[in-house]
Amino acid sequence: MIARLRGRVVSAHPACVVEVGGVGFEVAIPEKDRETLSPMEGEVVFHTHMVVREDRMSLFGFLHRVDRDLFLKLIEVSGVGPKVGLAVLSNHPAARVAGAIKSGDTVFLSKIPGIGKKTAERIAMELKDKLDAFDTPAERKAPKIAVREEVLLALTSLGMTRGAAESALDRMEWNADETPNVEDVVRRALRYASGG
């Protein structure tokens, strides 16, 4: 099985193709990761999972290992296939999804494309006690969560997609012991989004 792929992104749209040693691998990735990619000179590392079916092999990749790890948990749930698991992580960071599952927030989960009310309830029921590894400081700091939501609102009002805004925030360093200033975080997030 291919668990990690390191190479140059040849194409991000409509399919992500990663060239490794002269071979192009097509990798199914979350939309939030696709929005941060562009054909580039440098190499990118994807944390991957290969799904083998009778008629084809598919490679699913994630820029963040925690997304891949949650994806593996999701596809263990009956009725949740790889495509649905990918959809769950396409616009939200793993910590947000894990937090919703652990708190039983089926309303949030059922709004994700491909997940109805019954599937959302099944995911929450089967995984709520299996996600301790996804407990992050961001989940436990209410002020920080409030600031994050304000920053996301500000960034989307400036024209960024929510996925791109969340991806920029995920890559930033956050001090969990301080309540960050919204304006400062917005400025830093814009720099991260532009690659600066």
C-alpha cells in the first residue's frame, strides 16, 4: 500500500496529478487542499491511503496527516465510503469534524454533501469514543474558537473561500495560551494564503 507520496504537483485541476520519479499519480484530494496547490517546482508530501476495488485502484491524499488519520476512521463506519470520507474533509479541518462527532453535532455533519441524517447519527455513535487522538488545544480554548470564527468570517468577506481560509489558519502557528487579536490573525492568514 502507498502511505506517503512525495513529488511535484503537475496538475491540481480538475484532477491532482503528482509526478514521482517520472510517473504521474492521480490523487483524490480534499477541495481545501486543492485550493492551496498549483503546479510548482518544489515537492509536496501527501499522506495517502490506497483503496483497491475489483475494477480499479484509487489513491486518496491529504496534505495534513491528521486529515488522513480521520479519513481512515470515517471509512470504517458502515455506509461511509472513501468518496464520502473525502467530502467530509473537503471544507473543514479534522479538528472541527472530530469536535462535531464527539459532541454529537449531527446537524453540522448532515450538512456535508453525501451525508444524510441517519449517516450523521451513525458516524457520531460509532466514532464519538474513538477520537481522543484528535483532541486539540484549539477545541478546548473557547476564546480561540470564537476568534477563529471571526477570522473566517472576515476572510470570506474579503473574497476567500472558506476552505482556503481554514487551510491558511491550519498552517499558522497559534498560541493556545493567549487570545489572539482578530485583525492580526487576518493579516497573517492573508500572508499565508498568498504564500508570503
